[in-house]
Amino acid sequence: MFSPKTFEFLTELSQNNNRDWFKQNQPRYEALVRGPALQFIEAMQGPVLALSPRFTAVAKKVGGSLMRPQRDSRFSHNKTPYKTNVGIQFRHFQGKDVHAPGFYIHLANDECFIAAGIWHPESKSLNAIRQCIDENPNGYQKAVQILTQAGFNMEGGKLIRPPRGFDKDHHLVEELKRKDFIAIKPISQQQVCQADFVEYCQNELQHTVALMAYLCFALELDY
């Protein structure tokens, strides 16, 4: 589905990141980037369902699992109009946006990775996860252990100090400081372009199931 030409297009886009160039090269974008991405999402429908029936793989140009190419530059110093990466999120069916729990695939020239978890959750959700870790530490620690053994790392933003209501000597204080609960595993462009990339993603995301189930439990969502 994806090929070296997908990444070549993203390189060209980074060098010509303007609306005129993109409009002139829209057919190439459809053929080399969006088309393969939608094929991949469609092929992942079965694997995602196997991971959990509560998560969705929707192969639509707009409003589905594929993130739009346009950047939101309203609050950024970088005013280039287009993303130079491909972002695909298989989110919980009750989630409304990218801040919902989900499985994620990121393709770019500077890095490719597969991920799972929740990114920038709103304060209510973040507090619920922290409270769950405090009250149910064993399940969280087991999930992280499975991830670590499979080559994933917990990443994302962190507070400098413990969150309000938690002691600085809490044995999981570094986990409670997290503002994101994202498990990430780097992959290569060569792996992305392999014929078995769908199977590879399914196998690797299987290692994230314990984390995803834990987050859903914390947020009172079905898994």
C-alpha cells in the first residue's frame, strides 16, 4: 500500500509547502498518500475489531480515521498550510476527536511509529486516569511492563511537580505526573512499505491491549 514514493511526496511537500503547489500536485497526493492510507485503514478494519470491538477503522477522506492534511496554524508560529506526515487514528467509538483513547500510526520522513493510548486528555479524564493509577496500581504497572518488553516506551508531556492531591513520595509519582499516556514504538520506512505491514501493526498493537483496556476502565468506557 505505502511505498517509497509516499515518502518522496512528503519530502517534496516539505520543500514546497504552499497551497498552489499542493493544488497542482493533488492527483499525486491522492495516488501516493491518501489512496494508500485509505487502503491501509480499510485493511485494518478486521485487525482493529480483533483488538477491540469498541474501536473503529473508518476509511473516509474526511471524518474518518485518516487525519486531514491541513494544519491548524492559528496558534502556531509555523504558518505552513500542510502537514508533512500521515496520521491515522483508530479511536474509541465514543471519542469525538484526537484526544480520545486510540491506536495510532504516524508516517513521516523524520520518524515513523505506531502508538496507543490517550494524548492531551481534558482535565477531567486526566484526573480520572491518575486516580485509577493511585487506586489500582498493579494493572497499570503490568500493562507498562508488557509494553516495555515489546519495545514500546511511555512518552508525552509531564508535570514538573506532582499533580494536586498526590504526595511527592508516591511510589508511582513519575507516572502520575504524565499529561499524556502514550505508548510509542519506532518503526522504519522499510517496515511501512512491506507487504505485511497490516499484519505487523496488528501483532505489535496486540502488546498495547492491556494499556488500552486499563485506560478505558479508568474513563468508564467499554473495551
